[in-house]
Amino acid sequence: MSSDTTDDIYDPAFVKDVFDRCSDQYIAFSWVCSFGFTERWRRQCVEALPELAEGATGYDLMAGTGEVWPHLLRRRPDLATITAVDISSGMHRRALERLHRHRAHRISFIEDDVLASQLPDESADFVVSTFGLKTFDRDRQTLLARLVARVLKPGGSFAMIEASDPKGWLLRPLYLFHLKTVLPLVERFLLNGAQDFSRIGVYSTNFGDAGHIAESLAAEGLEVRFRKHFFGCATSVSGRKPLT
Ligand SMILES: C[S@@+](CC[C@H](N)C(=O)[O-])C[C@H]1O[C@@H](n2cnc3c(N)ncnc32)[C@H](O)[C@@H]1O
């Protein structure tokens, strides 16, 4: 049964429905809506990992169509495995069919709500997440920070990036017009979507920036660096788990 009737747009079942429905067109939408910036931000997210050692294994949380994997493998061609965690099987199926068949042996997939998943303690050399934070409200971001701290090995690295509200930027009204008005029109006339991409715009404007998750990660004892990208249109957190 569709959970589209729920009022809670952060309910994991609701989020899953949204992404299952838009998985076919997500890649095109992601590119169009950001004028290609998303690719650059994914690369910068991977570069922000303090360390990515030979033979490393780790998690791509809210992996979607696996857009960040080429960046990880470019930085570390000898990466051992990436475990993709995503609640939407549609996004992952699409990822393997269209983009990543040739690297499928290095990717494993867990289809689950990341907060409900039983990822083992200290099982990852790295954790990355690109554009997967916005569908988490503040309480869930706190839980996500706890999970990242728990699954990282001592010395392990993390980096996460999300589109953000560029508060204080002169061109912010233009950016919000793009997000709230232009994108729904693109969806309606070009992508034939079912209001799902407009919802992604709502998540983005509600998200604010990565400040809350930065504080939550620091509260979990991780070393954290917060950065703004392109006047704050995206923000990232990166760092590592101390050795002791
Ligand atoms: C905007 S997409 C980002 C995909 C990809 N990482 C990228 O760079 O394009 C967000 C992804 O987060 C997934 N997601 C949202 N909430 C989730 C949750 N609670 N657990 C696991 N995956 C979730 C969605 O299914 C979707 O694939």
C-alpha cells in the first residue's frame, strides 16, 4: 500500500515511495536541477575524506543510483568494497542496470531504512553520503550521526554533503525561485513526474544546512569540519573518528 497519505514527509515509508516513483528520472533531474553542480559537489565530498586507504571498505549511505561511486573509485582504484544502503530498491536497481554493471562485484547493497539497519560496530574505513541528508528531520539527523560514529573504525573517515539554503547570499531569492518555481515546471513539462521532484525541493528548503549534523557528529566524539560550497548552496561535514 502506498504511504503517500501520511502527513509526515520524513516517515521512511513515505520517503521510499517518493524515491521509488522518481528513480527512472532521478539522474536527469539531479543534473538539470543543479546545472551540473551535483557532480562537482560529489567529487568535493569524496576529496573531503581525510583518508581513503588502499583496500578500504565502507558505506555509501542513502546511495541512490550510486552517483558517488565513480568518484570514490577514481580517488582509490583499489578500494575493496562499497556497501550501498538505501531504502529504495528502485534507485539501486536502476543504478546497477544503467550505470554500474561493470563494477557490480565491488558493490553490495542493503535495502533498508538506514536507521533501522543493523550495520555492525566499527565495520567501516569510510562513510560517505551525498544528497541523502535532506529527508532526515533534526531528530533523525542526530540518530544518523550516532550511527556514523558507531560504524566507523577508529581512525576511519567520513564525508557527507547536502544541498542547502544559502542564507545571506545576495542571489538567494533567485536560488529559491529556481528551487520552488522553476523545478516544478521542469518536472511538469519535461520530466512527466508525479510531484515527486517538487517534494525533493521542499526537503531541500526545509533542510537549512549541515550545521545540525555537524554538531551531532561532534557530540559523538568525531573530529568534524563544516564547509560551505558555492556560497552555501551546498554544505558538507567531513572528518574522522579519533584513534582512541
Ligand atoms: C536525493 S537521493 C541521493 C542519492 C545519491 N546519493 C546521489 O548522490 O544522488 C536520496 C536517497 O536517499 C534514500 N533515503 C532516504 N531516506 C532513507 C533512509 N531512511 N534510509 C535509507 N535510504 C534513504 C532515498 O531512497 C534516495 O535514494
